[in-house]
Amino acid sequence: MQESTDRTFWEYLAYISENHSPLDFVLVWDHIDRFLWGTLLTLEITCLALLIGGLLSVPMAIARAYRHRWLNFPIWCFTYFFRGTPLLVQTYLLYYGLAQFDAVRESFLWEPVLSSAWWCALIAFTLNTAGYTTEFLRGSIVTTPSGEIEAARACGMSPLTMMRRIVLPSAFRRALPAYSNEVIFMLHSSVVLSTITLQDILGAGRWLNGRYYLAYEGFITAMLFYMVLVFIISRGFKLWEKHWLGHLRQRETDDASVTAKAN
């Protein structure tokens, strides 16, 4: 009896979804596993690219901030190229462009790395985010308050110790709001994955629309997945900023109190 009732309920729900709902939610639910696997692929490449690109950007940002004699100009060219061209073009150049050269196809990197869409996407995403992160981290290093530098020197810190204990932590804290935008930007840019045979979130939506000749169900579902991920990222960075930048809010509160008492 219970099984019959459940079957009737699902049949009624499917009827409503197909004939009266603007979105065939039952069909979407039947293929939700593809969107979940697409989410895992999206997060996998995005997180790895942000991690590796972030590690690459730190030494490049230091060299740019202190205008290293031999490294400053090459790094500037690197950041200018990856900030001045679309990520889609960069990915296409790696995935489709390198295959046109015999030397690349015959190299030892072709079979394990450069012939794989996953690896090409990871390389392109990593270099792209490294270019952006280098520049705004350089700006944070350059604008380190002079008082912090003078205090570190007065304590007898070496340049390396001062960079490790004073300059970089201060720069990371002040760059955090800008970096949150970079993380969201990279998540949105991950739609490029679906153009090189990888089935990310958008790829799952395109597959659903093509399989069942739908107009927008797959795209709306993909949009909802991206919105949820952006909400989680935004809330996570809010908590992170609250922890790292709490001393600045306290100072602002104290300054406001002093101003109010003076008036």
C-alpha cells in the first residue's frame, strides 16, 4: 500500500514537472549526479590552480615590489600577458595550439601532460591566477606601512626575517579582500572547462539540454550550483577577514569613540 502511494506521488510530481512547471525539476533531479561530478571537477581544478598559482605569485610579487634588476621586467611581461588576454584564449593556445607543433608532440611531456585536457586546463588556470595574484600582492607589499618596516629594523631583524614575519603577513591580510574576488573570478572562469571536452558544472548543464532538447533547465541548474558555491566562498572569506582584520575594526571603533567624545 505504501509503495503504491509513493509511486502515485512521484508520478503526479513528474506530471506537474513536465506539464505545468517552467522548470522540469524531476528530470534535473534524475541527473543531479552529473552536476555533482561536474562540481567536483570544477572545484578540483580551481582549487589546485589557486594553490599552485598562489605559491608561484609570492616570489614574483616580492621581485616586482623591490624591482629586482634581472627579474622585474620578465615578471612584468608575464603578468601583462596573462592579465591582458582572455583565459579562454590561453586555454585554447595550450590545448589546441601546442598540438600543431611536431616538436611538442614528440616531447616527453606530450603523452602524460600536454595531450590531456585536464592538465592543459590546470596549467592555463594556474598561470592566469598567478599573473593576477602577483600584481595585487605586489601592491600590498609596496604599501606596507613604513612604521612596521622601521619597527622591524629597530628590532634588528634581517631583511629575510622582516619579509617573513612582518611584510608578507601584513600584505596577505590587506590583500585578502582582493583575493576573495580573484577566487570568485576563477570559479566563474572555470566554465572554460566545458569548451575543451571536460564536463564541469556548465558542461553538465549543456549535456542535459542537448540530451533532452531543453532550452534552459541545464543552464538554470548550473547557475544555481555556481550561486551556492559563490555564497560559500563569500561567507568563508568574511569569516577569514573577521579573524585577520579584527584589529583594524577595533581601531576604527576606538577612533570613532574618541571623535564622538571630542565633539
